[in-house]
Amino acid sequence: MKKTLSFFIFFITLFSFGQNLPDGFVYLSDVDKTIQKELRYFSNNNFIGKPIDGYHKNCIIVTQASANALVKVQESLLKEGLSLKIFDAYRPQQAVNHFVRWTKVLEDTLMKKQYYPSVPKSQLFKRGYIASRSGHSRGSTVDLTIVSTKTGKELDMGSSYDFFGIQSHYIPKNISKEQQKNRLLLRNLMTKNNFRPYKNEWWHFTLRNEPYPTTYFNFPIE
């Protein structure tokens, strides 16, 4: 009876805490429960149109250093009735491999109208929208936006997350002043807290002095 009870307690504990992450990685919700999330690659709402390999749970995993920096950004936003919303963070290499395989199936254009209307699928890899390695796999890169804590609505950034095109670059000419203002708010807060922006994607930031600059991890998100 005691052995059965001990096994039951062990099983419940394992289920509650999830997988053992590599040293230096954390579940972001364990550090800050107020940061919102919508893990796009766990769903059908992404440029491929179906869940991506390695995404088994809607949870955000990042390095501890990145989590600490994100908390500081969130503290600033909450004072203004705003919040971070994360679309992607740590991304296993198997997911990146999934992207690469998908680019080779040229007839699969299910989400073209929404995500890459002006770019031929055959050019996605060549133009740098898809790569065989991603900073996300190092654990300190995040894709994110800002939402209102009152309404839950995302601030208007002038293009959607993962839109492949010039409209997603830092500040293109064809977005409004309000959209520019929103992008600047996100960019300024992130850079102030030690994140480096990426000029071609307004949502993409990498922690400066990231702890694993040359390591590409492949453990699943679960």
C-alpha cells in the first residue's frame, strides 16, 4: 500500500511540474504569471497552417536570463495598463527542420494569402524568411507584441506576426503614425532591458550576451 501511494505521489508530482528542463532554462509562467501567451506553432494559426513538430503544450520556455529581463519589461507595461504577449520563445531544432521541409513542398500554400501573399514560396528560404538554424533554438530569442490588459486586444503594429514582407520591417513607409508609435514602444522597452531587435521583424528580439550563443537545443516543448 505504501509503495502504491509513493508511486502515485511521484506520478502526480511529475505531471504537475512537467519535464526537467536543461540547466539555465525555465517555464516563463513560473517566473511571471502575468505575461500573456499565444504559442502560434502549437496551433493551426501559423504560416504552415498546422501544429509544428516539437510543440506539445501551450507554454513558454526561455533561459532564466531572458525571463528576468522580460519581467522588467512587463513591470513597465503593467503600469500603463498593458502587457506583453508572447507568440514564440524557445523553439526546438525539430521545429526548424519542419519549416525547412515545408519550404520544399511548393504546392502546399494553404496560408499564403494570410502570411506571404507577395512572396513566392520558392523564395522564402532564399530571402531569409526561413533558415536551417534559428536563434530561438538557443533559448534567448522571443517573438512578442503588446496587448491591453483591459480589453485583451493587441496594439496595432501595422502587420500581423510572422507576416513575410517589407511591411513587417522595423518602420516601413506604409504604416500609420499610431502603428509606428506602437512599434517604437515595444522596441524601446525591449532594448532598454538588454534585448537586441531584428530590423526585418518588429516582433523579434534576442537577449544580448545570451547564455548559450552557439548551442541549438532540440528538447520538445511540453
